[in-house]
Amino acid sequence: MIEYITTLVINAAIFALFSLGLNLQWGFAGLVNFGHVAFMTVGAYTTVLLSLNGVPWFFAFLIAAAIAGLLGILIGSTALKLREDYLGIVTIGVSEMVRLFVNNEEWLTKGTGGVQDFPLPLVNIVARQNYSFILAALLIVVVAIVYWRLEWLVRSPWGRVLKAIREDEEVVKALGKNVFWYKLQAFAIGGAIGGMAGAFYAWQLTTVYPDNFIPLITFQAWTIVTIGGAGNNLGVLLGAALFQFYNAVPRFLPEQLRADGGRFEAIQLILIGLTLIILMLWRPQGILGNKDELTLNR
């Protein structure tokens, strides 16, 4: 049971970290990104491939975050000139291009066979059976640091400009601000955070396959942000915890229900769907979201 709870904590923290990156892009800057999983893919593969080539895990982690941020700059330098729906279409297309690249370029990523037997962080210091506990502790520290710095950023003048862009970028332009530059920064930082989540995702899975990074991962992050409240980092953490709770609840149902895998997954989707319906009816801004900052109904 302790091992299972540790796994739940790891999964919740990974998706909290992943969703914090999306929340910066969407919740604070108003950027529609349906391809956020691309950053996780780049982060995961960069980390494990560098580790296999002898790069220490800590430096591999930092390089992975940097490359994911660079991908955000590359995507944003052209896609951010588009608006709303078109931006969403382009980003989901890019995420599929990244997934197909790692699926087909076997010389680099080993293709559908996946990357296995790569070094894991701190396993040379602690016993292998304690790896999950060490990973959970390390992940919680990283989430706490990212949350702390994001809170500082969004409360700074830079963050206030982002919120203004989300509400009406034409007003921000009229005030002499470079809107595109602010958007690009938000997209790159959010991408770097997604890359960090990818590294932990790889370490938690201990094997990495292209099918680990399907578009559904992005929409799980959107669900988390919607439940917790867009534009509220604490809400994202709460949304990630609730999302993982819904994934765990069916495990404690009667054996007859758990034996049917399809029914098991259906119960999870029903719980998440009901939560979203209730929120859309009574609290569309999310559990901790600010209704005054909600732009979905405008």
C-alpha cells in the first residue's frame, strides 16, 4: 500500500508540474496550446539519451529543460502569430510531428522498441527498492521550486503584462509593450517546465516509448487546469491531486467491476466528466479560479 501511495504521489506531482507549464501559457498568457505533450516528449527523450551517453542525471535534466524551452521558442516564433483556434491546430500538429519523429528515427530514439535500461537518478546512492521514495522526494522539491518561482513571476510586472495580454492584447500594444516577445517568453518557459515533467515521467516509467506521449496527455493537463482554475497555480496543484484521486478510486471498487478493464476506465472517465460538468454549471472558473479573470465566456 505504501508503494502504491508513493506511485500516486509521483503521478500527481508529474502532472502537476506538466500542468503548471500549460497554466503559464493558457491561464496567464491566454495561449491555446493543444500540443503541450511535445515538450514532455523532448524532455523525456533528451534526458534518457544523454544519460545513456554518460551525462550525469542532473545535467541531463537541465539540458532537457533547456531544449524543451528552445522548442517552445522555435514553435512560438511562427505559431504565435496565429490566433486562438489556429494556434491550437498548429500546436497539436507539432506534437504529433515530434511523436512521429521519435517513433521513426530509430538511429536516435530506437523507435517503437523504446529506450530502456538507462541510468536512474540517485540509484547509485540508495538501494534500488527505495528508488520510488527518493524519486517522489526529488520530484516534490522540484515542483515546490517551480511553483515558488512561477508565483514570483506572475506577481511581477512581467506577469501583470501577461494577464493584460490575455484580456486584450491590443490595449497592451497601445501601451508600447512588445506583445509577441512576452508571448514567446511565456511559451518557452512553459515548454521548459513541460520538459522537466518529461524527465520525471521517463524516470518514473523506467522505459520510454513513443506511445507514452499521445495527445491525450495534453488534454489530461487541460482537464487538470480546468478543474483547479486557469490562472491559479495552487489550483493546478489541487486539480492534479483530484485527477489522480479519480484514477485511484476505481481500484477500491468491488472485484467484479475491477475485473472488467473497460468498465474500470469508464468509471474513471465518468468521475472526471461529472466533475467538469458540475464545474461548468456552478463554477466555470474552476475550484480556485478567479471569475473576474475568466475569458472563456467573452
